[in-house]
Amino acid sequence: MKPTVVIIGRPNVGKSTLFNRLVGKKLALVDDQPGVTRDRRMGDAEIAGLQFTIVDTAGWEDEDAHTLPGRMRQQTEASLEGADAALFVVDARAGLTPLDNEIARYLREHDVPIVLVANKAEGAAGESGVLEAYSLGFGEPVALSAEHGEGVADLFGGLWPIIGEKADAAQEAANAPAGEDEDEDAPLGPLKLAIVGRPNAGKSTLINRLLGEDRLLTGPEAGITRDSIAIDWQWTDPQSGETRDIRLIDTAGMRKKRNVTEKLEKLSVADARRAVDFAEVVVLLLDATQGLEHQDLKIASLALEEGRALMIAINKWDVAENASSLFNGIRAALDDGLAQVRGLPLFAVSAKTGKGLDTMLAAAFELRESWSKRVPTAALNRWFDDALAANPPPAPGGRRIKLRYITQAGTRPPRFVVFGTRLDDLPKSYERYLVNGIRSKLGFDAVPVRVVLKSPK
Ligand code: GDP
Ligand code: GDP
């Protein structure tokens, strides 16, 4: 069974908005008016491969109450029962209210582990509210904006130590054929590939080219594509002669339903979001005649935040000018703009002539391999010991931070847990040192790697 996470908080802090964001659909009703009656809702949520059932408790509350009203107390009680974790949401813009404190007191009486969430934290208006939230006594709040989708991936760090094991077990049980242990060498199935990018980058042309038929309408005008979701096809690798299955997602068509001239920039991010949800490997397509823009970095970050394997293809190479300086410029801008990952696979392609496409697809399969790879615990800890010996963790106040061992808690994306003591004092720079080591020494180059620190209880 998947772990259950319940969203708790006073009215109007954004519980339903967060719920919607986590299930990725507009299931719950969001209303500006507090106290609108809503049912308790459940949905399937996923953050960076961590899967759980999310429960929205919005709707029982009485806005005027400054103490826990009986009905709310009852409902909260019921929803906490059997929950593996609770997201306690406060409003970083409004600041804390007596009811927040009342709920905090109430939650402390329960055993359910709490992850504190300071919602509406976009922009400067939320800053003081985030600080104030510390006073609730649930540790560092996860600052996010449910409405804008910012920081939601950071919930992973809070939830993983609590529900990670159960989530992994549930996933393994679901994946394993009955009566067998999970077989990590099992073939991975069709490669789920998404091609994302700004309008006019050449996504439809590329998909047509790959499929070898005119399935999607292309034209000079942005957004002319027929609706299409997943396309299964087979690609023969000219190097090995092997035939491999690919499931391609095309989201460009989703734009068609709306007014094409309106908010194109925004919609291409929304399209990318859907594609990223679906994909194992995401190809971000750039236009050689346009170069790398802020919007591209935004789409790239989105894919990485979601833990997907990302590669970049510069399209329209057939008409590129100053090819080598263009390529190097984009390489440098990517390394600068995406601090999470260095050396992302970068390709020059032409959807028009087909140049570079086989190389790109072969690399996509390779990238999925490292994204799905598991390092045996012994090998992992041999590396870990060496890494600590080469650069011991600091000793703030003369007392050394102890890092004991590391395990790989999951794959797709690769996730690691480092166990130790006094971990709160470990500088971010040391965490980065470990992440970089995992990447470069253990063969996880260019895939997003997550590391969580955990003190044994
Ligand atoms: P609930 O009563 O706790 O379920 O709150 P809702 O999800 O219904 O949200 C209450 C109001 O806050 C709505 O008007 C939302 O649009 C707004 N809201 C939710 N999340 C955010 C956010 O991250 N930032 C801002 N500025 N407003 C938000
Ligand atoms: P989408 O909006 O990302 O789906 O982009 P389209 O596939 O509709 O392509 C936009 C325009 O770029 C069309 O006029 C295509 O013919 C052109 N295009 C796409 N790929 C290439 C390429 O590799 N080389 C050149 N020269 N033009 C291309």
C-alpha cells in the first residue's frame, strides 16, 4: 500500500490548491470564498518519483472560528488516523493566526510526522511569514507557492525521510511480477520520451521526421498541430542494428484547443509540464536561429525538478550560423543556468534533414540506463568512505559532524540517503560535494540526483 499524506490547515491557506498541484489535475474545487463546503478528496500524487496518496481536508472549517471547531477536530482526527505524514499548511502572506497555533498544538498531541508548509511564498510578500512559521515548532518550513508551482518539488526533502521506505516498498510490490523479487536487470520497456520546447522550435517537424510519416501538421505558424498524446513506434539503431521501442508524447497538440495567439509562452510551459510528467527522458529542443532563452531554462529546470533525465538538442542546425561558437555558447549558458546538473547531453540536430537524430536517440537510451541504475550498497560505501577521507566534513564548534553511511533508496531518478549525526550543521557546500561525487564517480553524470540526510532515531 502506498503511504498516505494528509493536508491540514486552517481555511484559505491553499490546501486545495496544493492538492490540485500534487495530483496534477483540477479535481478539488478552489474557491476564493472560505467555508465553501467541499468533500474530503483523495488523489494519486508524485514528487520526483515518490508516490503517495494525498488527502485534501479542505471544507470542514468555519472561517470565523479561532479555536478548533468540533466538526473540524473530528474530521482532522479521522483523516490523521492511518496517515503516514501530514502537510501542515500555513499562509506565508497572512502570517500566523491563533487558529494556526491551535492546530499546531493539536497536531503535537498526535504521532503523525508533520512537514510544515509555508504556502503563498512567491515573491517578497511571503518572506516574513516563512520566518514566522518556524515558531510553530515543526522545524524548517518548506516554502512554496502551490498556485505558481514553485518549490513544490522541495516537499520531497521533507517527505522522503518519512514515507520513502513505504513508498519504495509499495512501488516495488506493484512492479514485481507476482511471486518474484524485483528484478532490476529486467528490460525497462519502451523508452518514454518527450520532446518539449518553445513554439516553433521544430517539435512537430522532429516528430514527423522520427516517425517517417506526416502524422502531424507542421507549418511556419506556431501551434498548428493535431491533437496527439502517446505514439508508440520502433526505432532501429543504425550502429547496433537493434530495434527498440519508444513511446513518444506529443503535447504540442494540446495548444490547439485554446486561442493560439494568447499567452503562448505560458502555454508552452504548461505543455512541457504535462510531457515531463509522462516522460522518463525529456528532450528540450532549442532553435539554432534563436539560441537559448530564459524560457528554455525554465522548461529545463522544470524537468530536472521533477527528477527526469534531460537532454538538450539544438535544432535547425542546417541553417545555424557560426556553428561552433553557437554550440559552445549554449553549452556554457546551460552549465551556468542549471546549477543542478553539469554537462547535460547536448546535441546538434536537424529535424529537416535528419542529421544527429540517431545519435540523440541512442544517447536517450543510455541516459535512461544511468537514471534507472542502482549501485550496490557496498560499492556505494567504498566510494563514500573515500570521499569523506579525501575531504572530511567540517567540525563547527569543534565537534565533527559524523556521516556514517549511505544507501541508494531509489532509482528513476537516483535517490540516496546519507545517515549521520549533527546533520543540521552540515553546510550546503558539503552536500554539493557529495552529490557531485555521486555523479562523477558512480556514473550518474547528467542525471538529477537526490540526496537526503537522515539521523537515525
Ligand atoms: P483552502 O481553503 O485551504 O483549501 O484554500 P484554497 O486552495 O481554496 O485557496 C484559498 C485562496 O488562496 C485561493 O484564492 C487561492 O487561489 C489562493 N492561493 C492558493 N495558493 C496560493 C499561492 O501559492 N499563492 C497565492 N498568492 N495565493 C494562493
Ligand atoms: P513546433 O511549434 O515546435 O512544433 O515547430 P514546428 O515543427 O511547427 O516548426 C516550426 C518551423 O520551423 C516550421 O516552419 C518548420 O519547417 C521549421 N523547422 C523545423 N525543424 C527545422 C530544421 O531542422 N531546419 C529548418 N531549417 N527548419 C526547421
